[in-house]
Amino acid sequence: MKEIKLSGQKRNDLGKKASRLMRKEGLVPCNLYGEKKENGIPVALSFASPMSELRKLVYTPNIYGVELTIDGEKHLAIMKDLQFHPTTDALLHVDFYEVTEEKEIIMGVPVKLAGLAQGVRDGGRMNMSIRKINVKAPFNKIPEFLSIDVTALQLGKAIKVGQLSFEGLELVTPKEVVVCSIKATRNSRTAAAAEAE
């Protein structure tokens, strides 16, 4: 998995007013959750990071490991949650989760289809149902994407998560979830009818 570097500064003022002022200065309020817990609840490290740096992490289909430097202290993390403004789509808040190289984590990994499906060659249309599959593995074993060979996929058929396996990864997305399927089109129906005749 690719890594990206972000910088941040701890914040002590945690109210709405302080957050609004921060956003006006081009900073986004963030939380980093890690191993530290109080009464069984994860303790968050509150910090702010420049929108100019966060943009390359947020507005991309790729997944990244994040090397966070908060007031000179380094943390390895992944992005867990985003909050956007409901009307302006402005980024309001980001949650990060601290990881270690050995501890297993669950993360959504992008799916990439490889090959030209037989059903598409027969006039069908490829329909992708999900863009990411949740996997469980140590952080350093998680790939940038999951490649799925669709060459043999026939018209009217689908690939479900339960049919897939990747070395060193446990798939957490339910087995019955459809990853992709090939739908019949008018062209493919005409071709099939002509063949039947």
C-alpha cells in the first residue's frame, strides 16, 4: 500500500466556534484514535491538518497508509471516517485510526477488474456492484487494490465475494455480496435469438 505524509498540530479548543475559525484558516479538525483507552472507550488525539494536504488523501479512489506528524511526533494511521457539509460538500472532519505493522485491521480495498469478459464479447454490459471489498490483515499485507479476473464471466452470470480468495487476506464483506455481473443488452438478446434460429 502506498504511503502519504500529513502534518498536523494538536488542538485544545474543541468547540464548534473553534472548529469554524480553524476551517476559515484552511485547517480541518481531525481525531486520531489508537490503542489508548479510558474506561474501555478509545481516547482521541485531537489535531488540525491543512486542507491543502488532506485533499490528496480524501479526493482519490486509492487507499493510503498515512504517516502523520503531529507536533513533531510520528504516527502510522489509516483514514477511517469523513464528514462533509450536507449542502456545500466542504470537508468538515476526518477520523484516523492508528495502526501498527503487525496488528490486523479491517479496511476497504478498491476492486479492479482484469480481462475482457466473455459476456461482454457476446454483447452484454459489465455491471460493477461494489467498488471496495473489506479485508482483514496486518497493515503491511494490505494491497493497493484487489485484481479480479473476469475473462471467463458469461452473460447473465455474476462474481460474488464468496467465490474470491486472496493470499494472506481474510475477506470480511459478506460472501453473498455481488462484486460484478454481466447484464444482457438488446444487442446480446438479438444475437442470442439469431443464434437460436
